Amino acid sequence: MNRLHGATRRTALLALLAITCGALSVACTNHEDASPPVVDDATADHAAHMDHAAQATSGAAIGQLALDAGRKWTTDAPLRAGMAAIHEAFDAEHAAIDAGSMEDARYEALAARIDTHVQDIVRNCKLPPAADANLHYIIADLARGAQEMRGRDPARTRRDGAVLVHGALGAYGEFFDDPEFGAAGELP
């Protein structure tokens, strides 16, 4: 029975990520060492429905983040390193984004750096299941933001993608325990 529930949980998470960012199809939780929480089909269907609703309103996935009983979620070294690298890459372009002077090629390069670091995080981090579930909201917005920065969504601008990434960086600092992570600056 646990195996069925684990499969249902993974399917729900994969559906959420596939809808949100298209290419992300692996979880960063070490499923061999962790017992996944029990998720029934109704809960999985509800999660998929909620994600469709969020997409219809172009809402950020980070709006679904929650603290761990009032505390920030634990992190591991691969997650901290990957998020620091994304933050550093974004900060290097922040002034141009903010000024509206960022060229398409620079957006493309920033998106590629973000994608590389997101893939490293997904491949290497090992978080407890509840922390991992919350991290997926951050990952989803980073991946979606990178896609928008490539100009692949005709309804959104490249800057919209940068704003989504900026929000994900801010949410990571707010919801995940990473004392070395600096605050994201303002984007109007």
C-alpha cells in the first residue's frame, strides 16, 4: 500500500512540475531513504486542479509555500550552493533588468545559467519529503521564469520571467534556512 501511495505522490509532483515548467521531471528527494507521506487520489487530483487554476491566472507557484510549523525548512549543501549561484547570476544582471535595458541575448544567457543550477539542485539535493515538496514551488518558478526570459511565452515578457525568478529567490530566503543567502533586491 505504501508503494502505491508513494507512486501517487510522485505522479502528483511530476504532474505539478510538468505543467508548471515543462521539462522538470525528477524530484530532488532521496526517495529511497525517506518514507513519502500518504497522498490519496483525491488529494492528487485536487493538487493538479489547483495548479491548472494557478496557470490560468499566471500565478506564481511560490504562493503555495508554507513554513514548517512556523520555522524555515532545512536545506542541504547542494541546495545552498545552487541557490547561491542563481542569486549571484541574477544579481549580476539585476541593474539592467531593473533599468529595462537588458538585451535578449543577456536574458538568454541568464536563463541558461539558472537552468543549469536548477538541474544541479534537482540532481543533488536530498531533503526530507515536506521540505522537498515546498522546494518544488521555488524550482517551478525558477524554471518557468527561465523559460519566460527566453521569450517562449507570447503572453509574457522576458522581464516577467525575471520578476518570477526574483520572487522565487525572495521566497527561498523567506522559507528556507540558509543563513548565507542574501536578500533579493527590489524589482518594480
